[in-house]
Amino acid sequence: MSGINGKIRLAVFKLTSCSGCQQQIIDLGELLLALLDRVEIAYFLEASSDAKPGPYDVALIEGSVSTPHEEKLVKNIRENSKIVVSVGSCATYGGIQALRNWMEFEEVKKTVYEKPEWVEALEKSRPISDFIKVDYAISGCPANKLQLLSTLKQILIGRRAYHREESLCQECKRKGNVCVVVAKGEPCLGPIIKEGCGALCPSYGRGCYGCFGPTIDPKPDALAKRFEDLGLSREEVASRIRNVTSWSEPIRRFLESYER
Amino acid sequence: MFSGPLYSGGFSELKRLFQEIRDRNYRIVGPRLEDGVVRLGELQSFEEIPYGVSDVQRPGYYRIRVDGGRFRTPLDSPKQLLYPPELTIFRVTKDWKIEYPSYRFEKTALFGIKPCDLAAIKIMDRVQGELGDEYFLKMRENLLLVVENCVEPGENCFCATMGTGPAASTGFDIAYTRLDNSIILFQPGSDLGADILGELSLEPATPDQVGAFRRAILKAAERAKAGFRLENLPDILELNLESKVYREIAERCLGCANCNMVCPTCFCFDIIDEPELDGSSRRIRIWDGCHSYSYAQVAGGHFRKDLWARYRHSILHKFVYWLRQFGSFGCVGCGRCITWCPAGIDLREVISKIVEEVEERCRK
């Protein structure tokens, strides 16, 4: 590897996002310190102003692409990095800010900013994979720090990083949780959302709100039907399913037909 | 179903049974109330068993009621213990040595499990047992089985159809039946069971009590029936592989594999290799299921890309292939896949519809 003492040179970038995923990296705490034996953090502005130029072995990118500047930046990162990982649901799907993708762009600008003409933004908030080749995608709002660490550990030993992308229900059941849909009649997105968060919300007795994004073969139509049976209006159903990963392909397709 | 001697005693003797097993240094695992659901868990005292609490189990629906009634199958099956959801199989050290974890296998009594779950353990004996799953075998060796026969099956129960209940016939150490709260009938199923029961103050059951027991079980059996029969079922299912029912169900099915997880016999697993920073790595076995998309995905393709095909496979495995593989059906009729399906899909209804299609075709 190209870093000092054969370490991996890691860079962490941020696009349009809340920095929550970067905080997850910092929140690794002692595990992050242990990682430093094998990794040189060359660029991570959230943690250090000592920013070193590329090339990098691994680039972690948080945030969606929503400005022309970010489009250039992300392409530049790709050119300077061997492995690119999109971290979190903004980078992977477009994030909560992709809710504006469903609205009239000029209207949104006018509503939010006093001088909309000063705002230089792309019409849609999009995942980085729309612009560059992404090697690994980690989702979540925020990303799960252990899944992130696991990805880095897999990269470190030189193997293809792998995570299951089956339903959250499986992780939830393995964890020994009680199903909130069945036992409480609470709408939960678990059946169509991928595992990886440790079934966080259902572990506290509330339904999954879907921040990890859709499974490989999700069935949002069937889940929507179930939510309606539980007493939710179509509007409520759409709003629950839309949330942070509305711009992911399966959810987008679902919403387009459901809200027609 | 009715073989073996029956002894009767009061509710206090049931408590004494619990105590006697404790005194023999068993860890006791049985039904207990947790977050409004009857679960299988470690019991510190007899009073933790929620006698007097009943459950309402319908497709995709579970609630409890404190009404003096009876609870049915807990959310967890014995699989939770015998075949844990996540198990480290071994560790590979930095210098490539394989280290096996040392698990403690305590003497464990499963207290008050239902006949369907006993049947599931017997199926596991053939699957995990005969195939040499070490963890299973060690757990199993240390297991004392105390079964509670069902006199009030729930709405999702169909053990009578599957031939696994409502009363257990063999394979237990002790079976008991709560005719009511004052008369409990006990039945030894092994030498150890007889020895333990010998410590209790029991009388041979009177002919009246035996009669009441038979009537209660027969009545329960009437309730715990599905709309289909097992006779020729494998052939019928194989005759109707292209049934439109599978496609209809796939419209409602979420493909979430909750049914796989809660099934007491589903044994499919995934292997995860988790590297550590010190250069070692852990190999972990986790529950997986045939409803998972990636389950039938292989290098270069996919056996069952569509959900209807995955749903069909789960039914065919339980009701057709299992017979060829292991000599019995893979379903014990516990109803967990019905209760805990977040979409409320009723397996009994699905099979009945497929059978009806064939019957209709035959009539034409």
C-alpha cells in the first residue's frame, strides 16, 4: 500500500450531508485508534485540518452530489483513489435532501433561500454512483460504524468487502426482537429494508423507518398494502416509505406508481 | 397418542416438578412473559410461567390477554437454543491456526414446551443430529424434555393435521396435561422422567380422569386442523408446480424470511467470515432462509430469482423434499410462520388452495 510504513492511505470526504456518518468514524473511538496501526488517515477534515493530497488507497465519501462543484469533486476523488466507498444513505441513495427531487426545483430554491439566484445547485440530489464507479456502498442514516469498520477490515486483508443485504427482519429475529408489526400493529419498514444497523429501532420497540434503504429484491407494494390494512392513509404510507432513500431505484419506482 | 400410564396430581405437584428438576441442577428454560409476548427463556422460578395468560394468534397478529386462559407456542422455538441464530464456528489465528470456541453445555430442561416443538426437536435429531452438528448434539445430550399437552390449541395451530399433537406420544421425558388448574395429569416418557415423577405425590389417574383426558385431546385435535390432509399431499403439490396460487401469494409476500426465522425446523444458514484487525478472523454461522434473495444466488446465476419461486420452494421443501431427505414432513403445524408473518399470509390457506386447484382439474 502507498501510505507510510505500508499503511493504507485513507481519505474521508464530505459532500451534501450532515456529517453524521463522519461522526460515526470518529465514534469508533478505540477501534479507530487500533485501525491506525494499519491505516494512515491522509485526508479527513472533520477530524484533522492536516489534509494531505492524493492519491489515496481508499476514499470514503459521505453525502450526495447536489452541486456542480461536488460533481467535479467526486470525479476528482475517483481519479485519485483506488477504492471508493459511498458511506451512508446520502452518498448511496441521495439522502433526505433528495426529497426535493420530487418537487419543482426553482420553487424549492425560492422557498428556502432569500436570493435563489445566488444558489448554484444541481436540479436533483443524487447518489455518487450516478457520477462515478463506486466499489462499495454502505448505507444508513447514519451509517453503522461497525459495518463501516468491517468494510475497512475486509479491504485491509485484500478481499472483496461483503455485507448481507437481506431484510432487516432477519437481523431483527436473530437478535431476538419481538416483531412490532405483529405484536403491536405498528408499521415497520423492516421487511423491505436491508440489515446492517443491528435492528436498532425495533430493538427499542418502534418500527424501522428505513434509513438503510431497500433490500436486493424489495416488495414495497406488498408492504404498502399491509400498512393500509393497519390503518394508514395512502399519503402516510408514501411518506413513510419515501423518507431518506426515496431516490433509490426500487423506492422511486414504487412511489411513482403509488402516488400516481 | 394415549399410550403409557397417567398419574394425577394437583397444580402444586406441577410446581414441585419444577423444583425437583431444579434440585437436580438443571437450568430451566420455558415460557415466560416478556414485552407482552410469551417467549422461551431461562426461568428462575415456577411463578414466571404465565399460567393464566392466553394469547390470540391470528395470521400476522399476536396479542396476549390476562384472562385465565392458556397460551400456545411461544415466539421462540427450541431452535433458538439448539441451533442458535448466530454461532461462531471457529477462529483462524494470525498464523493460520484454527481455534474452536469452547461452549458450555449445561444440563438444561425445556419445561412446558408444546408437542409441536417436541416434534420439531425430533426432526432436528434427524437433520442436525444425524448430520453431526456438534453444537446441536452437545446441547441435545444435556436436554430434559418436559412437554405440556395442548387442550386449547390456538387459531393458527394445525398440529393435528401434521400428526405432531395436540398430545405428545413419545420422545419426551415427562408430559403433563392441565385438564384444569386443579387436575394435572403426568406421564413419564423415559426412565429419568419416571424417576423424577417418583419424587412427586401422584396417584394413578382414575378412569374418569383418563376419559376426560382423552375427550380433551380429541376435542383439541378437532380444533388444531388445517383445511388440507396429508394424504397424497406431496404428489398433489408436485402435480401443480405451476399453480397460480404461488404467483398470487408472491403479490402479498414481502420476501422478508420471517417465516424461515421463526420456523422450528428451518435450518438454512449463511457463513460470514469476519476479519479482525489483529490478523485473525472469525467464521460465524447465521440463520438464513430460502425466502432471501441471495440464498439461491450462485456464481453466474440464480436458481430462484422471482419471489414466487422462492415461496414455492419453501412449501415444496417442507411438504415434498423433506420426506425424501429426512423421512418426515418438515412442518410440525406450530403456526409460527402464520402468526409472525408481517403480511399475515396463512400457509394452510395456500396449501388448501393448491390442493383445490388439482381437485378441480381432476373433476374436469
